[in-house]
Amino acid sequence: KPFWLKPFWLKPFKQLVHRLPWPSVCPPTTHGTMAPGSRLLAVAAAVGVGCGAWENLGGLGWQRNSQPPPWKAHTGSLAVTLPSNGRVLLIAGQAGEHGGALFDCFNCTKEVWSFDAADEKWEDLSAVVPWAPRWGHSAVVTSDDTVWMLFGCCEPGMPTVMLRDVWTYNPTKGTPWTLMKTEPPFEGIQATSVAVRGKDELWVCGGWSQSRGTLSQVAVLSLSTLAWEVKSEHGEAPWRHRADHATALSSDGGWLFLFAGQHRDEKTGRWSRLKDTWRVALPAARASDWQQLGDLNAARSSVPVLVLPSGWLLALGGHHVPDDEELKVPQEDIEGMIDHHRKGAFSVYNDVLALDLRPNSGASSFSESVAKHSTWSVVEPNAPWPARDDCAAAVGADGSLLLFGGGTIYGGGGYLHDFWRLPSAAAAYALRAPESSGSSGAERGSEL
């Protein structure tokens, strides 16, 4: 028999795979074709080498993957984690520069990638995507692995028209992307925030309207009936109307938290970034019931939503520009928009903050509960990953943080084509789990 078919070859073969001198590589897809001359690399991928080794780079345990991810570098992607198997989906985004100009809508992507944290492999799911390319969209996942994607910019060939569509997708059940038959009670919007409450509600707050500017409306979508209910109209909530902000729910679904973002003054046209935090009791969500909590350490926009299994909310990255920013050119002016963004002051962050979302958290009264939820703590002032804006991030099934790409140039560009993780984030930041806490304070970090 040829030597490679003899049984004694099996054990040495396994040893050789572990000792290969070249770095591991990420296959183009899990069903990728083998290029000429790539047989040995294909063998390595077949035995699960995955997408590169994890490099420890200091800090509180952050690790960088040694291989660039297989997707095109861009910003504005959203990451969701499937509860049943821990797979992370990376959805859409923007690959152009100078966001805010109408021509940017033609640089959007419709890519969807799946990352299997267990096997550490990527899979390209873009071929079956039926919806239009977009950024400024929203994406969340329910407990049965159904992904809900809403809105964004822009209608194909119509960069002044925001999207109003709502799609679902369940890769675990084999359910393809499906356009839902529902009519939102507002025009097309982008840069809104969406939070899942229980098994039947999506809470939608704020956003950007091409006709009305930044918004403060609050509405809820029933997932069983696809009916919408407006909880408060634009202008009724006490917080400044905004876009590119974030919302999260307490684990018992009793409170909706809103923080960060950017606000456009409807009279002057000036933009400002925000650092305030608010919460409202659900399901009533009356406009008069919003309570202002403590501020973030700095005003910022475009922050991902990360809620740890221990019940803590994390905020990381994002950007800031001076409050005197004024856009003096129309969005149709391509060269004017490019010049505006290139000259504008632009700061990005690489810190990590934490806020306790646990219901009651040992509080003996309602007022004490408000106090315990009012303070952000800086749990990592200078993470080892480069500062970035509008990155994608997710919490893995094992409680790790996963961080994907992002940008460093105002309006898009300067893309970071990297992939980071922080194993056991709650332990790294000493954020106690509910069953072991007598109080809600973070053991690590400075209060703001």
C-alpha cells in the first residue's frame, strides 16, 4: 500500500500538524475551495486550527488574534450572539469614508459572517442575504436564536430615504432571512437603538430621520402580532433627542436604560455628543417617568451594547467631537462633506466603563435602588487595543468579550482590521454576580 494509507501514519500525522512552523490561517469559508498549492494549509484547517493564535497583550487579559479576519475592513457592523451555541453573527456596515454624506450609502455592505467561538472559525453567510446593503441599522437576537434586523441607511439608489424594513433570520432552525409584514409608526430611520424584552417585545428609542433630525420617540414592537405601540412621541421624553446612542434592559425586564449618542440642535444645526444616562420603568415607559442617572466619564457616540451574564452593562470605545461642530455644507456636496470631516477634530476612546443593571442589587428601597444604578465605574482606563469608533462587539456564551474592527477617522475610514477578546470579562473587571453580592459596587475601577 502507499505509505500514506498505512495505519502507523496516523499518530505521526497528528504530531506533525501540531508542529507546523507557519501561522494558522482562517479559511475563506467553512466550505471554501482549495487553491492550487494549498494542500498542507487545507489539511491544517480541516483539523480545526482555526483563525489564528491568541496573543496576550497585557492589560487585564485582552488577547488579539494573530490573523486578520476574513471580512473586508469596515465600520458600523453589529454583532449578536446566538444563545443556543454561542456563535456570533457580524452584520452589514459601511466601507466608505466620511459618514453623513449622502454618497456613503453606496459604500455599504450586506455581508453577514458567523464566528464559531468553540471551533474558532469564520463562515461567510452573505450569499443568501436578500436585503439591501446598509449601515446605521439595528440588530438583536431573541432567546430562540431568531435575529431581528431593523432599518438603516439607505434605500437602494435613494440616499435621502432611510429604510423602514424589518427582517428575521434563524440559522439554528434553518429559517432564511424573511421580510416581516409590519409597518412602523414613523418614517424610515437609522442609528436608533433596539432592546429585547422577554420573548415578545422590541423596544425602539430615538434615531435619525432625514426629515426631522435626531429623535426621542419611544415605541415597542410585539413579536407575536407585529403590531407597534408608541409609548411617547418625539419631544415628550425629558432626554435630548439623539442618534447613535445605546439602550439596554435590566435582567428582569423591569427597566430600560439609555445612554450616550449624538444630538443635533434643530434650530442651529450644531451637533453635540452626549454622556448622560437615563432609565424608565417598563412596561409603562411613561415620558414623565424617565429618571436621569450619573454621566459617563466623557461624552461619546457609537458605543456597542454589552451586558454581561453577571448583570453589568459595559460601555467601550466610541468617539467625540467638540460641541461647536456646525455642518455648513449640504449633504449632497461630496467634496464639501469630505473637507468638513477631514478638518474636524475627532477623538476616539479605548476605555471600558461599567454600570450595574441588576434588579434591586441589594437595595432596601426604591430610592436606594436608583442610587445604586446611578454610577458608572471606569474598570479599564486604557485597554491594550487601539482606540476606535463604531466597532462591533459581543458577549460570548462563556462571558468573554469579543471586539471586531472599527474606525479611527471622522465619518469612516482608518479601519482597524483586527479581532480581540477578553476571557471571563466579569472576573477580569471584578464585577460580582448577583448571587454573591451584598452591594452593587464594582470591586475594580473608579467611580465617576
